Amino acid sequence: MHGEDLIRRLAVALAIGLLVGAERHWREREEAPGRRTAGVRTFALVGLSGGVVAALAAPLGPLGAAMLLSAGLFAMMAALLPFALREAEAEGRFSATSLVAAIGTYVLGALAVSGEAPAAGAAAVAMTAVLAARESLHELMARITWAELRSAILLLSMTLVALPLVPDAPIDWLAGVNPHKVWMLAILLAGVSFLGYLGIKLGGAHRGLLLAGAAGGLVSSTAVTLSNATAAAKGGPATGLASGALVAGAVSCLRTAGLALLVAPETGRVLWPALLAAGAGMAVVAALLARRHDSVADGPAAPGNPFEIGTVLRLALLLGGVGAAAKFGAERLGSGAVLLIAAVTGLTDVDAITLSVAPLAPGTITAAIAAQAVAVAVASNILAKAGYALALGSAGYARWFALGSLAGLGAGAALMVALPP
């Protein structure tokens, strides 16, 4: 390691110690000198020491370097531990945060010299942020319920543990269904449910549902519709949940229009007025339902559990089955029946038609036919969601969602009929 590079890395190790030490010192700034175990100077020296020990260990090989770094770490702990114990006894508290922060500072100082200095600096910033957020984190843990914590852990497990293990390829004996995509849908359903729960809890049953619906519509309006349907079936506010699902549908229409303009500008220019009208129709009904929800108490503001894994999996399997049926129908109909394929595929996925059919214009098909195919897929998807709402939601939810869906379909169809054949 060259001299200039070593100096730069040691400077990073020192900066790491100063950063962590500044936060630790600030918390005990009222203490007189000599009344705290470790402040900004001590942490700066700990970080720099980790960097120096790492520099000395570099020529010793893997085993020798590990032994020297471990010896340095134990020496640092032996120096700090007696003072930490005396300070804790004098103040009558039980906390190992400063000692653990010192260990982390030493390790990151060593990493800055022996490994990736930018990564060590980023980790130091993250560690300091966690230390500085003590009050906020303690308040969060005091307010969070076990159901919320369990749901968050389950959602992370579904995403980070299970998802990489699920095969990402169509399986013949499952009618060509891709298990990875089905599991992704389960994660999406759970995430939308959790997002809706947090939206209701933080913003109230009115604003929270609308915001959650708008955010979910950017990803999957079907997931929002299904999630809200199950919440309504459990006694949730039918009008509020329906307004959130309709907002998701309106956002989805705008998203599809933007996607079409991006991948196939000529098709998008033909299509966007109809999709804009459809989105506006659903948004108007959603706004009316939201106002009605302000004055009508039609259920509890939030479910007791952010999401239930059994319900999420059943809904994901339902959509997986519909997707398999759609694929089977499309293969039997043949590639030439563009509109029929769009109608079948749109039962579960609008993006597939938007990304595959829209770019065919104006070479293979006309822009009008491509636009009609996307519009048919959107209409099929809206009707499918209305069916899901009827099958899985409460009567009130299904009724209000169907009303908004018909308004959107009518507004969009009024403009689509003006398209040339």
C-alpha cells in the first residue's frame, strides 16, 4: 500500500471515529471532563487505532492479520470495559451501546484501511444515524404492536429469504405458471396491505386509504383491489376502501398511458385520451365516495392485523390460476387474434399487452389496432377487478367499486369509439 493511499485511508478511519464520537459526546455534553467513559477524542483514537492495526497486519498474511486485529480489539475492550462498568454503576443504568459503538468504530477503522474505505464510511454514517435516532426508535418500539412487528418480519422474510429460493421459470405441470412471479405477487399483495394499514394508521381512514391506493396503483391496482376487498369483507369501511381501490385504478390507467407513450409513441398518442378519460371517471367517483366516507361511519378505521399470510397466499394462487387459464386461452386462440388475446391476458396483466402489442405499430398492425388492444386489456382488467371485488369483498364495497368501474369504462369507451378502424 503506497504512502499517500495509506494516509488517505487512515484519515477515513480517523473521520469515522470523529463522527461516531461526536454523537456519543453530544449525548453526554453536560458531563464534566473525566465523567464520561468515551467522548469524541476517545472514539477518534479508537477509529484511528483500528486503521493503524490493520495497516500493521497487512503484511502478515490472512491468519496473522486476523490474530493481530483480534488482539487489538481485545486490548481496546480491556481498556474501555472497566470504565464503562464504573460509569454504569455510578449512574445506575444498564446500557452497552457506547461499548458496542466503540467496537464498531474499531472494526470500521480497520475496514477503511484494509478493505473498502467508501463502504466503511457509509457504514459509519449508518451507525451514527442509528445511534442518533435513539429517541425515535424507542418511541416507535413503544407504539408498535406485535401484529405490526410480526407482519413486517414476515414481509421481509417473504422477500429476502423465500423469494431467492423460488424457481424463476415456467413449470409445465403447473400449466406454465412461473412460481417466482406468483410469489412476487404474494409479496406485492402483502406489501400493499401493509402500506394500506400504515396509511390508515398515520393518515386516518380517509386520507390514508386514498394515499395507499394511489401509491399501490403505481405498482398493481389489482393488488390494491384485492387487499381492500378482504379488508372490507372483515368489516372495514366499504366506501373508503372502494375509493382507495378506484384511485389505484385511475393511477393505473395513467401509468399505462405513460408506458405506451414511452415504448410506442404513435400508439400512445392514439391511446392516452381514452385512458385519461377512464382514469378521470374512476377518480371522480373515488372523490365522491371519499367525501361520503367523511360523514358516514361504515366500519372500523383499520384492521387489527396489517395482513394475514393465509389470505395473501390464497389470493396469489387465485391470480396464478387465472393467469394460467389466460395463457392457455391465448395459446389456443392463436397469435393473430390480437384483441381476443388482449382480453384474455388483460384479466391479470395489462403491462404484457402494453409492452408487447403497442410496439408492433405501425409495422405489423396499425396504431389504432394496437391502441384498441391495450384498451381492451385495460377494460378486461377493470372488469376482472370488479369480479374480484364482488367475490371477495363486502356487498357495499363491490357495489361502490362497480359504480366507479362503470364510470371509468364508459368515459374511456366514449373516446375509443372515435378511433379509426
